[in-house]
Amino acid sequence: MTKENPINQTHLIIASISASFAKALDKHNPGFKEEFLKQLGEHYKEIKNYSQPHTEALETLTWTRDFLNKE
């Protein structure tokens, strides 16, 4: 019997693909990645301040940032 994976696979792949697009675009438009990271941070703060918790959304934004910061 396999163990259940607690990580939301859909959100993980969304983060991975988003980071891949941003990295690819940064190669053709230098500075894009930094602007994208800035926007991620702004959206993270906005969602964090919502009246209801949105843990998976915040987790997805965090994963996207982490993928972007990996070399």
C-alpha cells in the first residue's frame, strides 16, 4: 500500500510551470523574473489578508517563488 502524498499535486505543477514560463521569458526579456517575483509577493500579501484563510493559494505562490529562485 502506498502512502498518500499530502502535497496538492495540481498546485505543485501549476507553480512549476509558472516558474518555468517566467524563467524562459526572463531570457528574452531581462528583468521579467524580478518583476514577476515582485508581483508574486504583492499577491501573497493581498491573499494573506483576506478574511478567510487560503492556505493552498499561499502555498502555490510560495512554491512558485521557490522554483524561480532555484538555479
